[in-house]
Amino acid sequence: MLKGKLALGLACDGDGDRFGVIDSDGTWIAPNDVLALLLDHLVRNRGMKGKVARSVMTSHFADAVAKSHSLEVRETPVGFKYVGNMLRTGQFLIGGEESGGLSIMNHVPEKDGILACMLLAELYAYERKPLGKVLADLRKRVGTFLNTRVNLRLGPDADMPALAARLSSKPPLNVGGSSVWRIDHTDGFKFIMRDGSWLGLRPSGTEPVVRIYAEASSQNGLAKLVDAGRKIADGKF
């Protein structure tokens, strides 16, 4: 990228259903950010309207963009088939998930990495500036959403059903130093704080792995949530 002075780098996985993108300076742009960028592009540059669908563990960045355009957001369980079901209704402008799946209205209701890459190229053609700058401008307008995902492998003796049962019956009410405002059980356990930050946990049903998702407005806040997630996954709550 730097040697060739290229505008952006786009790639798909082997079957073309997921995408990856890097900016002109080589910075990776996460799927969570791409969903927000393309939603804003479709509304602001193309003049399109419609609802937004995202999986429960996907960033709320898209929610903030949707709110700025007075659009409704619907949350689904993890898995693009649920997002696809929303797109099939014809009412949804865009749907996406944090793992790199995305599609839009009047297209196939399946994740399409090639489509996502073409839309990113179109966005660049409209804006004529690095996607990192477009992303920074969008954050100034609607807020900063920093997020991460950690696949935490526990010991072979970890009792995953017992962990899930305990989280259901006696969930922690304070996470990372913040009081829990609401717990979402759509798919796993999502602890949402009043400031908009959240921690998601999805214990695997087949192996001793807990998938930890976290989002906050600062790196410090994000680190606290991830640390809290590790402790909860280890049964320390």
C-alpha cells in the first residue's frame, strides 16, 4: 500500500462472502466500522432509506449513524441467516455483522464480500479522501465506538453449561467498575451500561471457549471490559 501509494486495499475470503479492507496508510478498518461507513454512504451520498439490521454482538456504531438519519435498527441473534431474513422483507437498507458479513437492499440476502468491497470503492470515489479520514469525520458527527473480540480458551475441565446457567440465574450487576443497566439474552449474555458501553459473552456449546465482545468510547474503558469478561468467563463473579 505505502510503496505503491494506493488509495485502499480490498480483499475477500476464498468464497467471497467476507471482506477485508485497509486504508491508504495500511491501517485495517474493522467490519464494525465498515458497516457504519457504508450505512452513512448509502443514505448521505445515494439518498437511500430503510431500516438497519445487525447481530447482537455487532457494534452500536451503526445505531448511532442510523439515529443521525432517523432510521430504525433491529437486532438479531448471531449468524447472517437472521440478518438475511430481515433483508428479505425489503424494508432493510443494510444488514451486517462484526465478523465481516454484509449485504444491502435489493441484493442477495446473503453476506457478500465482493459487494462490500465495491461499495467501499464507491464510497472512496464519492469522498475522494482516505477512508480513515472519512471514518474520523463520521466519529466526530456521531461518537466514538471502540470494540474488540477475544476468543478465550479455558481449561479442559471448564464446565460451560454450568457457567451459562450461573450467568442466567445470578448475573454480575457491576462490570468493569460500571453498574449494569440492562442484560440482553438474544444470543449469549450482553451486559449494557448506561453510558452505552457493553460487554458480551457467548460460551461455546462444543468446546471450552468463551467469546468475549466489548465496546466502549475509550481504550481504557475497553480494556476494563475485556478484563472483566475474562474474570467472568473464569467464574469470578
